Amino acid sequence: MPNMIEIKNLEKSFGDNQVLKNITEVVKKGQVICVIGPSGSGKSTFLRCLNVLEQPSAGQIIFEGQDLTNISEIELNKLRERMGMVFQSFNLFPNMNVIDNVKLAPLKVKKTMEKEAIQKAGQLLEQVGLADKAEQFPLSLSGGQQQRVAIARALAMNPEVMLFDEPTSALDPEMVGEVLKVMQDLAESGMTMIVVTHEMGFAKKVADQIWFMDEGYIQEKGTPSEFFANPKTSRAKEFLSKIL
Amino acid sequence: MKSKKIWIALVILIMMLLVPLGKVSASNDGYLQKVKDKGTLVVGTSADYPPYEFTVKQSGKTSYVGLDIEIAKKFAKDLGVKLEIKNMNFDSLLVALETHKVDAVISGMNPTPERQKSVDFSNVYYRGQQYMLINKKDAALYKNIHSFKNKTIGAQTGSLQYDLVKKQMKNNQVKGLAKLNDLVIALESGKVNAVAMEEATAKAFAQNNSSLKVINPEFNVNSSQTGSAMAFPKGATSLVKAADKTIAEIQKKNLINKQYIPLAGKYMTNNSKKNSMWNYWTYFAKGIEYTLIITVVSVFFGFILGVILALLRLSKNKLGKAVAVAYIEFVRGTPLMVQVMFVYFGVGAVIQSLPALLAGIIAVSLNSAAYVAEVIRSGIESIPTGQTEAARSLGLSQSLTYRYVVIPQALKNIWPALGNEFITLIKESSIVSIIGVGDLMYQMQLVQSATYKGVIPIFITMVIYFVMTFGLSKVLGYFEGRMKHA
Ligand SMILES: Nc1ncnc2c1ncn2[C@@H]1O[C@H](COP(=O)(O)OP(=O)(O)OP(=O)(O)O)[C@@H](O)[C@H]1O
Ligand SMILES: [Mg+2]
């Protein structure tokens, strides 16, 4: 499989606080990677560096051959179109209804024709099981429904990779399943995904690789069966013993 | 670091505003020719000084009348040009002359040595005595300047009478107001014990208000300080000479006593016969119209400029940010009244044809922009960063993000505050009356001088302002409710 994202010597500091310390990894096309680790270990920062919502302090992010850390704002906007992102707090636009949320970027960024954008948005809402909510406003939906709209919105730009930052952490337990189901379907359809999560069941079932992050490093990585059955580092052991 | 930048930007801003003023004083005498070329003589006056100058309503229109106005008419006719009267506060007249807003000033003005330092005067065309207006019930108490002790004497700010009271009635207080009408109200309500004014004017007030009386307090007046003359810009000798010629003819024919004063008297009695407020509703209507025009136009431009300032202030561009911060702080740190005068007299000195209405609108818009900018900035900052990040992660540029995601949400949040700004402007715009813009406040003053009634026009004006602001707040409240449901 060809490389989709190459991360080379990535570092990120906030003032004196070095959050990411020299990370070098590769994400291959079609891979599903789950990033796990204790709170404050730098998982969100890592994910946000991948689409340069945070500007890395050092190192390179090479996405399909282009270095994102060293390009113009306009080129960066173009490349972000190809990387979808889903946030813990959904971040739907409350001033627009569901379908407008989904078709905003295709209409304004890709200049898709209105009719085509509506059709595509309708399809995606169908895919996440929310075709009947198209005209509603985000705040009238449950958390699980909002997160599924957010996934549809990201998919509307036909991204080549999807980044998820704890997509189910803000949800009531009974809504976690519906969102994970949508994500699993997406993984099975061949989407490249990087998922920061605390849902170990999902990680075991869906991930091709687990990256365990702690104190700004990726301390350990492996297939779910290797990692969960037989963690190598003491930190990973400690982490797993706490959450399982 | 940051505050240093702000200071530098502030200084640059002030310098930018001041530099053009340097050009003003270059005046070599082409004055008469200029007036003839324009075909109009613009004369400034403070039309609340009957019988010299005051307003009457003639077939629904306000016109300026009085003996000074007659002289100005004759002067314009002798020059073969049209006459245009600009009405403003007495205080502002000389500034208007120096900044070339007007070609001449005729306003019962004494050619005092102080004034002669800054402007040139024609010969004296009329010499009246310095009188005092008192309440009739005090007639037994006050005979002359020596009967007053620890009293408060009113006089028009910047007038000869003000100086006389100050210098010759030292054990009394002087209360200076810009408008004679306000002084007379103060007299009637006991705020002042007497008002010093010129003979003819004092007599006019007494004639129209039976509770008032005139006395001759026997000020010690140097004859060079009395009498009225026309004022011209320093160095406008050609105009002064032309005026002297007109005045000589007027005096030869004794036109002032034979024609002008009797005519003014007729207007005054007419005025006082029909001084029911109903006869003046067109004044108030006109005032409402102007106030609304000024407010609406200023809200519009203030909003646009406010958005730009807010975006500059939030931008990453350091210079833009510093300029925006400096502008906002400066405007919010100075009174609107000074800003209005600065735009009219200061900027107006460079762009001579700047009309008062436009100057007023510019000043109010510029002022409002600073406040709107802060409202918008707080609105934008209240939008969670997650919204911006979600938009950017979809590939929206910074400007698309603002346009479709941030601004619409911010506007919804700040709608009530913007509405408040609108309402505030209706009230604050009343300040433009000082430069002679015909807004509601200004019309109120006209009605006061035309009717010799002080309090009723104030009351009516107050009610009108309240109806406008209350009505607007109801309308805005309705839309706010609808936006919430959207
Ligand atoms: N914008 C920022 N400015 C300063 N410090 C930050 C910023 N964002 C994150 N940090 C710091 O970086 C560190 C890592 O934060 P990060 O959010 O990446 O952790 P995380 O692994 O996602 O944690 P969690 O599981 O709680 O979400 C923390 O110490 C945090 O305080
Ligand atoms: Mg996180």
C-alpha cells in the first residue's frame, strides 16, 4: 500500500511546554489507526498537527507527497479539503440546518452546483441514518445525531483521510454505539482513518494498528491483538490495567 | 511593547488629521472677487437675537429676519450677488469666519479690540446701549449695576455683555450660556437674577413677555466697545470697503431707524401673536426628519466602518491592528461634541464646501463606528474557536469562515447591543445642532426664539425623542424575537 501521510520528526511546543517530542510515523492508504493514551499525553495536539490546525514547531507532515508545514495558506486550504476532521464537541454550525451544514463546504469551497450538493448531502445523511433530519437545526438533535451529521459533513468533501478526535467522549453511553457503527462502516468501506479514542472495544475490532502515546512520544505500536494481549512497555501495561 | 505601538499609531493618526490645517491661513485679498465669482454671499449669524436677527415662519417656511438681515440683504444686492444665511451659535461665528465657512458675519457684534485681533470689522452701523432684563417683580430691587450683590447675572457666552458683567460687577457671579433664550428661561425660573443684553434685544424680550422688564444698569462703556459692525476674515479689505460703502448709504438714508427696525418689530408682534405650538408643528416635523436622516445614515456607515475596524483589530496584521485600536480608543476617549466641531471647522477648513449636515453625519458615523467595532469584536470573540476550526478543517478559507460561520452567529448575539447603539444615536445626534444642522434639537431652539416660550418646546422635544426611541426599541425587540426563533 502507498504511503498516505508521512510524519517526520514532528515536534510541538506551547511556550516551554513541549507536548510532542520527535514523532516519526507513516500512515498507509486504507489503514485504520487508533491512537490511545492517557489524558494530556498529546493525542489531540498530534491529530491537529496533521491538518495544521496547530502549526508544528519542527518536523514535516507529508500528505500525498506534499509537505503541509511549508506551503502557502491557499495551498493548505486546498489540502485540508482532502482531510476530514471530526471533533469531540461536534462543532456543527448552529446557524444552519443539518443539510446546509453538510453542503456548505462543497458549495462554497468546491463550487459544486446546488442540485448536485443537495443530492450528495442527502446521500450522506442517508448513510449516517439521518435522512429525516435534513431540515432540523443542530441544537434540536441528540449528541449522537449531531456527531453523525458532523461525520457526514466531513465526508461531503470526499476526503482521502478522516481524523477523529475522541468522537464519542462527549456522548451519553446509549448514543456511543450509533456513532461507532457509522465509523465502522466507514472503515470497512476502505477509508483511511486516524482515530483518537478511549473506546477499546472499537479499537480492538476495527483498528489495523494501535499507537500508544505517552508524554509526547508514540511509545509503542502494534496490531490490536499484539498490543492488548501483550503490551511491551511498562507504561502501556499500566495504562491498560487502569482502563480495562 | 503592545502599548508602545498603540501610542505610535495614535500620534500618526493625530498628525494625519492636523497636517492639512496648516494650509488654512494663506489668505491674500481676493475676497471680493471670490464672492462675485461664486455669485453668493454667505453670511453667518446667530438668529436668536431679535430685533437684530431671528426667525419667522412665512407660508410654512422658516426665514431669517431682523435689522441685520436687512443690512445683509442690501449688502448682497449692492454686490450684485445672492444672499445665503448660515445660522449657528454666537460662539461659533468667528471660528466659522476664520475657517471660511462664511464670507461675513453680521450678528449684532461689537467690534471689541480682542475680536479685532482675529477678524476685520466694517464701520459701526448701529449703536445701542447695554441693558439688563429682569423679572418685573424685582423691579424695586434692581436699579443699576450697584444694586446687585452676590447675585447671578446671565449673559451670552463670548459677548460684550459677558465681559462687562465680569469686569464691572465683580461681587456677582456670571452665568454664561450660548443661547439668549436659555438665559431668559433661566431668568424666569430664578436661576439668574438678571440677564445683560443689548438694548434693542432686551426691549424686544420685554415687549413679548409681560413678566419681564428692562433696566439701564449704566455699565461704564467705552464707545469703541459698543455698536454693531460686520465682521470679515482678517485681511479681507476689499469686502470691508464694500461693506462700508453700503453702511454709509444706509446711514445717509437712515434706513435702520426708518425701515429695518419697524419691519423687525412687525415680525416680532406677528410671531408673538401666533405663538401657539400648533403653528410650529412643521418645525418639529422637519427636526424629526433631519434627526432620523442623520441617525439612519450614520448607523449604516458606522456599521460598515465598525465591521472593518473590528476585523482589523482582530487581524494578524500588526499595523492594521494598532491603527484600529488607536482609532477606537481615541474616538471613545473624546466627546462627540468636540468631534462634531472638529469635523465641521477643522476638516471643513480644508474642504471648504463641506455642508454642516454632511459634517454632522460624518462625525456621528465616525464616532458610532468605534462603538460598533467594539460590539462586533466582542460578538466575534464570543463565537467558540471550535466553530472556526471546524470550518477551516473543511477547507474554508479565513474569509469564507468569517462570512458564513462566524459573522452570522456573531450578528445574532450582538443584535440587541447594535439596537442600543441605534437608539443611543437618535439621542446623541442632537449634538449636531451646535453647528447649525436642522435636527430636532435645533428646531426646538428656533421655536423657542420664535415663540418666546422656553419650556414648552423643550417638553415637546423631549416627548418626541422619547416616542422615537421607545418606538424603535419596540420594533427592534420584535425583530430580536423573530431572530431567536430562526
Ligand atoms: N493551545 C494550547 N496552548 C497551550 N497548551 C496547550 C494547548 N493545547 C494543548 N496544550 C497542552 O498540551 C498538552 C497535551 O494536550 P492534548 O490536548 O494534546 O492532550 P490529549 O492527549 O488530547 O488529552 P485528552 O485525552 O485529555 O484529550 C497538555 O498539557 C495541554 O495543556
Ligand atoms: Mg484530546
